[in-house]
Amino acid sequence: MALVQGQENLTGYWQPQFAINYHVAGSYSHNFSIANRNYIFADEEFTLKGRQLDVAHFSQLKIRDNQSIALGIQYRFRNNFENRENELRITQQYNFTNKPFAVRYGHRFRTEQRITKSLTTHRFRYRFAMDFPLMGEKLDPGEPYFVGSIENLLSVAKQNVPQYDTRLSGQIGWQLYGGFKFQMGIEYRMEYFTSNFPQNILFLLTSAQLSL
């Protein structure tokens, strides 16, 4: 994880996540997730140390077959791991997809309010994603698929310089039986990339998702 330019400003994380999706009624559904972020490379050394725990809930409403709106709330436990403030996050989301052939394209717009005891940060996000089966044109249980995305973010807060970030990710997943999915891959983030000291962050991502 430390081989990308060998810079002092490179940090590596491992982030496992588990999520449950369930249908409520009509076009309305819920999503619950829990994720744990751990250092695996920091201060030019390999390590394994917890950084935070995130618990989140999203309520989603499909307004068309390929469009949805959602409202999310998340709590980040940070003080349990480091001398940093915990965070409450509120998210508003609009998502639409199209699938002309075997590849599905997705556009996601989010606004967020990241609230800590000392500061409220407003964040604006746009993500372009694509996914497709790796065997044939249709995804069947037991078969792998690829999902990739690029996302740009703008964070603004009172008396702070605006922060620009970009994220690039690629993951391989498997659609298993019983509504279960497993994904693993990597994500690269460049934070504060318009400043003189951009931060390079590399994630090892693993996730499991159950749809009821």
C-alpha cells in the first residue's frame, strides 16, 4: 500500500462494511450499514489500528424505474479511537441510472451536512459509476461483476478554505444466492488537491450486502 510515490502524505486504510437492504412498501426501501475504518499504512510505516466506526441509515424512494431520491443519517464514532470529535452526518441524494446494453451507468448527486461540536461542514458530491457482468451479458447468481466510479467533492465551512477532493475506485463483486453480494477492491483519494500539500489516500475495500 506504500508503493505509490513513497510519499510522507500517503495514508492507507482497510475498510470492511456490512449492509442490509430491505423493501418496505411500494417504491420505498431502507438501507442500514456499519463500516469500520482501520489504518494499515501511516507515517511511512505499516500498522493495523482502528480509526473510526460509522453507522448509517438511508431511506430511499424510487420516483421512476431508473431514478430515486434518498435521505440519510450517519453517526461517526471517532473519539473512541482517536482524540477527535464524533460526527453526525445528514445526506440528501438524487440518483439516476441508464442501461443501454450490458453496461449500467449511474449518476449520483449528494449534499451533506457534517456536524461536529466545533464545526458544520457543507459538502457537495457528484459520482459517475458503471457496472457490468464479467461473464456474458446478464448477471446470474454465482457470477462476478465489475463496478467502477469517479467522484468529485467540494467541502465548505465557515472561516475555512474550500476543500476539493476526487476519488477513483474499482471493485470486483459476486452476486450470490439469497440476495447476498460480496465486493472487494481499491479506492484512491486525492484530498486538498488544489492546495500545495495534497493528501494521497488508498483504501482496501471489502463489503457484504444482504437484500431482503
